[in-house]
Amino acid sequence: MRILHVIHRYSPAIGGSESWCAGIARWQADRGHEVTVVTLRAVDEDELWNSAAPVGPTAVGATDLERGVRIVRCPVGRPGPALRAMLGRLDLWAWTGAASAELAATAIRLARTCDIVHAHTIPLVHAHMAWLAARLARRPLVLTPHFHAADPAHRHAAVRWLFRRADRIFVMTGAERTALAAHDVPATRLVEVTNAITPLAVDAAAREAARRALGIDAGVPLLCFLGRKAQTKGIDVLFDALPLIRHRPAPVLVLAGPATAWYRTVTPPICEVRVIDVPALREAAKSTLLAAADLLVLPSRHEAFGIVFLEAWAAGTSVLGTDVPAVREAIGDAGTTFRADDPADLAARIDAALADPEERARQVIRGRRRIEAAHTWDRVGPLVEAAYRSVLRPDVRA
């Protein structure tokens, strides 16, 4: 099968949708499919939204071949002032970020050579470019939206328009399925596939070495935030919670991931909790940091799933997330949640988790069972492939 993925960013960019796209593309390539990804040459969040942000080099030449996946990276472009103004009047602020006429043209050209077009991530304009490419080539369009029910941009009329035209829509949770059904997406087009990871082994020596490198004394708890340092991730709520933590010795908080212009305006509080800022990490370093931590804290205001919960369980670390439908479903009985935008409740939940290492260990065991039962690519990949075949021509399905 010849598969064309279209996404705004691809590995080494960090994000849940980026990780999911890379995971399914690699799984497909491993099974002999011809897989191409069309994306932008953007890695950092600011490269998508800040017109003054330089775009760093992310590829050698225009095309990469990585683990059997061909990656075509297109230059980042942005609408001019007049077009931005018009898009603003239509409340299409999401289309005023990074775009690329070259991406649209490349997707249209490559769609003719593929059997199916798979778009990822709303509400940016590249998903609509993928729809156009699929329709011009008379190919099926499938979509993995990573829908955030609480985000107004995800509920825009342009997004609902795209939902009605996708042949299949992959959702991560039952909560996402319910939310999309509320947007009149037919149940027959919704396919629940969930999230997946490829766990990396981390030994005890690497865990202790990471703690020493961070200057964390024995017996001092380590809290970890791992992800894009964007406003939607709720880091400001976490900072407000730090002075309210009562556990002694006071924990250390490590924030790891790419920074944004918003994050640079936020200042950690002066309190007993020490904050260590770490840039984006490679996969092995991410797993080592998670293994060194006592608790992963992800205070996102909204999520489609939260792949870092799976990564934390795999590394042996318990998790704490926001009590929103998708996160509540993703965590289940294998972690803890707190009330959204409530620093006092977040601090109380951190204190309770740090005070009960036995329960944290039990949660990790339950989390690892959840991974084994549902969250591996060998479980998710066949679900995606079956959905592809359900919309392909009979001569391609074979």
C-alpha cells in the first residue's frame, strides 16, 4: 500500500500528534508499505506562530529517509497582512500561522502516486490542504484530528466542515468519539485506535546518574513535566501550586521540553521547590529523566490523550494529570487527577502522591498493564490498516 501522511511537523518535533504520526508511519514502513510524510521544516512551537522566529535546519536536503519513511520537508510560509486580516475576520486564527504553498503543491502531486491520504492534527490549514490533494487525486482521506473538546478553535465551522468530508476519523479515546459524534460525525466513520509507544529500557544506574547530574540529593522527591512549554500545558498553574506544596523535603521540579515565547514570560515562584529548566530531549534521555522522577505532572488545560502518561508508566513513574475527559480516560486507575486550573488542588494531589510510594508503585503496575493490553503499535497499527482497507478500492485492498 502507498500511504501519504500530511502533518504540520514531524520528528524531531515534539508533540503528541507528531509522535503518533511518526509511530504509525514507522510501523507501516516496517511492514513493507511505501510511506511518505509531507510536512513543514518547523520544529519549535514559535516557528509555527511567531513570524519573527527563525526556522532552524531540520533536514539534510529537501527529503529525508528515516527508518523506511520518506519525509518531504517544505519551507515555512505565512499569510501576508491582507490575508491574515481576512482570516481574522473569519475567526480562522489557526490558519494565520505557518503554512506553505509548496506543501499544498507537494501533497497534490504525491497524492496521485499514493493509495490513501492520511492527514493529522487540527485546526491548522495543512489538513485542508490534504483534503484538497485527496479529492483532486480521487483518493480516500482519513484524519487523525487529536481533537481537544475544550479548545474553541477545534470546534470552528471549518473544522466541522473537514470532519464531514473525511472518509474515516481516528480517535484516541471514547471521550473524543463522543465529542465528535456531538459534531454530527457519523459513528460509522469514527475508528477508536488509541495511542501507542515503543518502550525504552532504563536501568537503575542511569536513573541514579540522572539524579546526580541534576544535583538532586538522595531522599529528595523529583517532579517532572515533559512536553512543549506552551500555555495550553498549564505550566502557570503548576508554578502557582509550588508554594502550596507541604511535603518535606521539598521536591525538585524538572521542566523538560521546547520553550515558547509565552513560556519565556512566565517566572517560577520563589519558594522551597527548586525548578530546573531543561531543553528538548532525545527519546533515550526522556525515558531516563522519567525513570529518575517520582511523579510526572502534566497540568494541561486540554488534551486529546497525553502520550507522556504511557512513557512515564513504561519508565516506572506514576502520573498526575488534569481532570478532563480525555485525560481521565487515558489514566484510568493508573494515576491521579486534579481539578483543572486549581493550584491548591494540584498541590494537595502532589503531596498525597509523594506521601504514598506504595500506591504510586501499584499505579505503575496498572499503567504497564494498560500499555500491554492496548497501547503498542502492534495493536494500534492493524486497526489503522483495517480502516484504510475499508475505504480503498477493491484492487488496492488485496
